[in-house]
Amino acid sequence: MKIILKHILRNLKEHKMRAFLIFFSLLVSTSVFVISLTISDDLTIKVEDTLRSVYGNAEVQVATVDPFKLDDLKMNKDKYSYLGMSSLDGVDAKEKPISILGMDIEKAVDFKLLGNDAKKLALNEIYINKNLEDKGYKKGQVIKLKYEDKEYNLTIKGVIENKGIASIRPDDDTFFASIETVNSIKNIEDGNYDTIYFDLKNNNKIGEFVDYIKDHNDNYMVAKTVDMESIKEATSMISTIMYLILLMATIMIYFVISSLNKIILAERIPVIGTFRSVGASRTKMNLILVLENALYGIFAGLFGAIIGTYLDSYCSSVFITADGIDVAKSSVSLSVGTILIGILFATLLQIIIVVKEIIRTNKKPIKDLIFNTQNSRYKMRKKRTVIGFILLISSIILFVLIKNIDMLTIGVLLICFIVGVANTLPLIFQLISKCLAYIFKKIGWSTGIITSKNIGYNKMIISSSRLVVIAISLLSSIILMSKATADCFTGFREVTKNVDLMISNPHKSSEEYDYLNDIDGVKEVQFLNSYFADDITYTKGKNKNKKFNLPPGFYAEKERKNVYIEEIDYKISDLKDDEILFDEKYAFKNNIKKGDKITMHFGTLKKSYTYTVKGFVNASNFNVSRNMVVVSYNHLINDLNGIPMQLHIVLDKGYDPDEMKDVVHDAMKEVGIYVQTTEEYISEQEGQVAGIIAIVYLVIGISVTLAFIGILNNQVIGFINRRKEIAILNSTCMNKTQIKKMLALETILSNFISLFIATIVSFITTIFVNNFMMNIGLYLNIKYDFMTVFKFELIVYILLLLTLFVPFRKLKKMNIVDEIKYE
Amino acid sequence: MSIIKIDKLVKNFGKGENEVKVLKGLNFEIEKGEFVSLMGASGSGKSTLLYLIGGLDKPTSGTVYINDKDINTLKEKEMAKLRRKDIGFVFQFYNLVQNLTVEENIMLPVVMDGKKEKDYKDRLDKILSIIGLSDKRKNLPNELSGGQQQRVSIARAMILSPNIILADEPIGNLDSKSGKEVMDLFKKINKEEGITILQVTHSEESAKYGNRIIRLKDGEII
């Protein structure tokens, strides 16, 4: 056994490049696998921890605009503890908006909504947190608060830690006071709150409690502080994206390793023969080769699990964007379990990839092995080609025929399609080779005739071409997918190119913002009206109270200024109050057709409306998820939400948006609003997906490197395996220049054909990928951008042609006599 | 008692019109302890016959008996066992595993037989001394001359004390001096170890090292 292990380890050492390539391929796959496995749980725990760090023991939040008392609420429980809060928004001496949050400080500490350093406050005393201290506020400082035309002096009693709700960093300066202070300023009785937090002590009944309050009380906003269902729903989507990346990376790695393995085995055939001649049975030999491959899996799995665990923490931080809150640290740590799973995955993957070829090689008679009587001619297996053709056609037909296709089916069909392509490629190459041979025969070019035959019948060329087709088509799809992600905001940027300022989080109706038109430099104020809620169900035909996969956002426009929503077959301005337009992709996903009558139930609003679907729109400029519906303006304003989602301001020429941003903000004197230039707004939105795009590009980068090294390695080893054939050609009929021409023509033609086929294949794989993304609710609008694919393939083609230098150099050094004397 | 018995052995290559009859119903026997040389022109079928005897290839018809056992009836595992225990092979191009040292190459059949290497330490020392390469035991094959490599391959064939060594043109790739050394070695192990040797050779000189010559012409014994 020691000798066998030595032999195996020396094999790995002697072929460092190949060993590294296989190791690295498996490492990438294992890392992505570990991330896919853990990211969903990690994100869930991270989001939960982050929210718990803010809300402490508070499990349910009930809020209204007008103050209310605990007794006003109809509840189904009497065992709970609660904390009431009352807040007010005013301005300081410099007219700067400030907020005061009033509460029973000691109780808030018990609720862990504030840190232990917070103590009871007297009337008109306030706390600041560390953030405000950093802004320049000091202990003992007196803040002048203006509230409803009266002035109050509030003294900063101390600085408290950034813990609980004091860890939130809102845009406006927020101070913490006793509830008595706030209520006295607001001039309301004690026992009145605008928010009450509940600690139910029994997590299982939270949902029941929330539902009861919603059902038995009007006009309250009731929510779980930590809604695990919503968190899990959101994190599972990210996990699914990682699984898609894993699937594609694994398919590519399969072909890289499989191609390498074939070459390694071909090179080792005489050694296998020797082992067999000294008494190794087929089973023993199979085991030795499997053990060698398992070693790759063990090491790659070990390191892949370690890298995956650490990358997971990076990936999950990329996906969580919590404005103003310190995100909890990653919960995932390297464990023996993760390492074992990583090793098992990598080892099984490697063995699955190579075992068939190992068994096939060992089935050959010992005499053929020991004298390596294999020739370099590719022998097409009819059965394999037929199966490939069936897989290829049936995967496309099934994809077209199956309505409401699910993710798993798409994944399986994608694999079938790729396997189908891989198995039919030799036939395609042989047909092309025959056509080329015919053409070269006609023009009488002997080098061309030999080359064209090699293209269709040489094992190494077929193997390399297969790798090029699969790797490049999958990479093209990944590139188009990442481009679509990066382009998410292009449409929005285009639509808002005339808008200079964007104001988020307004609190008043459109009419109340008329005064903005009077500001010097403001040319026009536009309103973006929409309504988003997560408690919308719908009834359509027999579907009673069905939940949308992703709840729709409602959009309406008073007049058509900017094309946020593209009309397709019906004018938005023609919509009546009981008519609705669906985003085309969203409608397709939810199986909604024109003419359908849909009753929507709005949980928070406690209202139901029945709409007739009049047609479809394209909401890709507005929302990447495309979960948008358009209703009439009157209906949205009067029945759903009278407050605009955003205000868009167009400035007069010559006014600088950066300067006007402050002017408009100061003029608004409204707490909680956020004024940004359009550029800032879009950059912020883009920044939120920058991390995701970075991960995708990282995967592309690694995949391109892997595929390229794999192909380069194939070219080099291909030449080594063909040395005898080349030596015979050189000794009998061709000089070295002719052989160079033959090799060059082979590389030029075979890679050109491969990339041409890859273009067609990538067109179909992109459709598969697009549908997969749609299935998980990401309508990325992946378009087959031929120019992008062409540019990518051109770079790959040039790189592939550069690999010719290796065989050229080896040909120059080759001693013909050495090569042919063993023939 | 014959250790090898060949009965009506036929081997054809190709099919239909392209069928070539390489061995045409051979019959002969080799006694235990014999050193037989198989001679004939290129294409006479001598190497094919050797591979059939060693179970590396299967006959079209006829039987090969080793120690009265019909080797064509053996299962793959039994055949592997036979190759490990009863037969040692020596090839023209040595077929050593290039990344294993001299002693590791020699011990390969022991490992394949699932035996403990330490149990064969003395045997290894003895064989290394017989082939005269005790000082080269840690060397890799590419650090040895052709003759030395062939001696390693003979040692590998001997390690499990087989009854038979089948050698396919063992000195075909060697200079005359190395060739003589290898043939002397064969003679020595045939005499001292009592191993039956069947060698395929073109050389009349090396054929004379044996005590019997079987000549083949167009697939028949002449």
C-alpha cells in the first residue's frame, strides 16, 4: 500500500499543472457548494441577530399616526409585557429637524431597547447616543426645541451606548427622553403612545397575536419585529442564485476535469498495463486510480470548505444592506461537519467525473494497454450520439411545452441540454470535417485535407473542442446574466435623465408640496405614486385568497411625464378605478391573463377591490422584481395611498443639483425626508447590487481562468500524445513547415467552429438561465446581446490561437528518430 | 510433468476477408525447469503465442494449460492471481513504473498480491544481489542503463518465485554486452531457482542459452 501511495503522490507531483488544475476546479466547486449550503441560514441568523440587537425582547410592534392607549387595543392575550413610546418631530434653534423619542427608560433597558447605561430621566432631560456625541453634541448642552410654535429647553443628561434602538442612525438627530417629557410637549395625557412594543414571552403565538390585532382593530400598523417567514423567503432566493452558479460552475468543471482525466489516463495506459501484467486485477487497478482521484477530492474538499466558509461571511455581508444599523457578525464558523461535507462533495464529484473513463480504460485487454495500441483517431459511438441527440431535442421541446416550469426542472433540462450538446458534438465536427475536406480537395490543398480530417476524427481535437463549446457557452450566459444585473438601473437612469433631485420618504399628499414650486431654481415637481404592502392576497376564479409569490406593488400616474412603466397594449391614462394592468412577466409567473377578474384583499387597509385585467405593461425600469401592477391615479390616491413614494424635482438650467439639494431640504422642514441628487440616488441603488455583481464577476473570472488553463493544457498534452503521429508525418511526407501549417490550421478552424457552435448553444443556455432567474422572482431581462458575446469570444479566440506557440516550440525541439524508433 | 501445455491453439486477427491466421493449431508442451527459446521471423506469431500463454490475450480456439489448468476458463481475478503467482513477465522495453524506485518496482507484485512488504525483505535483498543492483535499489529507472532496467524487470518477474518467466525479446533493446549479462542472469535463475523460462528471441546466440528451441513459421511449428 505504501508503494501505491508513493506512486500516486509522485504522479501528482510530476504533473503539477494538471494536479493543480483539477485541485483548483474542485476547490472552486466546493467553495460555491459550501456557500450555497450555508448562506441561507447564515443570512437568516444574521438578519435575525441584527434585528434582535435593535428590538431586544420586543416581539411585536403596534403603531398608529394618532396617539392611542393600551386599552384601546383589542387583544387575545393578557400575559405580556409592553413598552409604550411617544415621539415628536420638531426643529432646533437653527431650524434643523430633530426628533425626540419618549419612553419609560428603565423599562426600555429591561426590554433591551436601550443599553444598561441608560437611567431614569427627569422632565426635559434627554440622552444622546455616541453617534450624536460624535456629531458635536455634549453632555450638559441645552437643546432648544421648537414644536408647534412653542419653544422648549431640553438638557443633555448623558451619552448612552449605541445599543437597541439607540443603535439606529437615522438621518435626523434623534434624542431619547422620558415619556412624560414627550407627552407634556405634545400636550397629551400620560398613557398615550404612538407605538407599543410587546414582549409575549412565548414566541410560538406571535403570529396569532398579530393576526388577532389586525383583525379586531382598525388603522393600526401591526408587525413582528423579527418576521422569520419574510426573512427566510428573502434569503432562500439568494441561496437559489448560489445554487444556479454552483450548477453552472460544476457543469463546466465536469468537462474541464473529464477532459483532463481522459488525457491523463491515455498517457498512463502503459503504466496501467504494467500494473495489470504484474497481477493487479481490474478491480484493484480501478481502486488505485479512484484512490488517486479521491486524493484530489479530499484536499480540494478540505480547502474548499475552509475558503467557502470564509467567503460565505463576505457574501452574506454583501447581501445585507441595513442602513444605519450595525449588521451582526456572521454566524457561520468552520466546523468539522462543514469540512466533512466539503470533502465528501469534492471527492464524490471527482469520482463521479472520472470513474466511467477509468472503468472503460481498464476494460481494454492488457496487451493493448501494455503496448499502448490506442490510436489518436476518435471513434464515434452511435449509441452515445443518439442519446445525445434525444437529450438535446427533448430538453428544448420540454422546456417550450412545460408551462409554469419550476427551478428543479429547468436545472435538469439545462444539464440534459449540455450533455446532449457534448454527445452530439463529435457528429457535428465530423460532418463539418467532411465538408471542409471536400472544399480543400477541390482547391487541391493537401495540408487542408489532412487538417480537415483531423478536425473530425482526432481524439484530442474533439476533446478540446467539446471543452471550448461547453465552457464558452456557459460563460457567455453567466456574462449576459451579470451584465443584465449591472444594467438593472440603466433603464431607470435613462428615464430619470431630466430629473435633478429625488426626495424619498415624504409624509404629505401631493397638494401639500405645491410650495416647492416657489423655490427659486425649481422648474417642476413630479410625484411618483405607488403603494407597497406585503399582506395582499387575491381571489381569482377558484383560487380563494391565494398569496402572490411576491406581493405586487401598485403604481399610478397623474400624467405621463417619465416612462417608468412602459405601456404595451393599453394606455395607463385610460384606466378606470376597477381596471388594472399587470407587468407582463409578473402576470406570466402568476398565470394572470387579460380579462381576468381579480379581487385583491389588502390586509393592513382592511379593504378589498375587484379589478379587471385590461392589459400588460413593462415595469423593468421601475422594479427589478417586476412585481408591479398599474391602477388608476384616483384609485391609488383615494383608496390605497395618498402619499407619494418619491418627489422628483426638475431644476431650471444653470442650477447646481448639489447646492439645490440643501436648499430644498431646508425649505421642506420635514423630519425623515431624504433629498438626493439623481446621480446619488442611482449610485446608492447600484451600490447595493455592486457586491452581488462582484461575486458574479469573481465566479466568471475563476471560470474563465479554469477553462482557459484547461484548454491550454489540452492543447499541450494533445501535442505530446500526437508526437508519434507527427513524427511519422514528418518522416514520410511533410516537412516541419507543413506540419506547423497543419497545426495552425487545425487550431484556427477547430476553435472557430467551436466558438461558432458555442454562440448557438449559449443562446439557448441564456434562455434557460433567464427562466431560472424569473422563477426565483428576479426578472433580470437578460437579453442575448450578440456584441457582448462576440467580444468575449473574440478575446477567447485570440487566446486560443496564442496557445499554438507551445506545439510550435515543441515541434522545433522534437527529435524525429527518438519518436519513431519505438513504433 | 509439463508446466505449459498448448493444445490446438489458434489465433486469428481481423474479420471476414481481412482475417489473418496468426497461429494455426499449435500443439506442444514445456516441462518444469526448461529454458525454451521461441524463434521465428517477424510475423511468425511468436509474440502472440507468448501473450496467449501469459493470459494477456485470448485465443480464437484451442487451450493453454498452465499447471494443468485451462487458463481460458479462469475468471478475471483468478487470471490476475495466476499472473502474480505463477507467471513473471519480462518485456523488451522493460515496462518499469518510472516514478517508483528499483526496489519499489520489484516489490510491485507483492503489493498487488496483498502481501506484507517486510515479509519479502530477504527475498528482495537476495534478488537484488542476484541481478547485481543492490547498490542501485533506491534509484529511479531513468537513472539506470537499459541493461540494468531489464535486470530490474527480471527481478520483478522473480519476486513472488513464479514457476514460469515469459520474456518477450528481453535483449532486443540492449547492446551486446548488456544483452549477454541479461542472458547470463536468465541462465542463472533457471538453474538456481528452477524457474521455467520461455523467451521470444530473434537472436540465435541468445536462443542457445536455452535447452530447447521451438521454431515458428507462418503460425506453425517447424
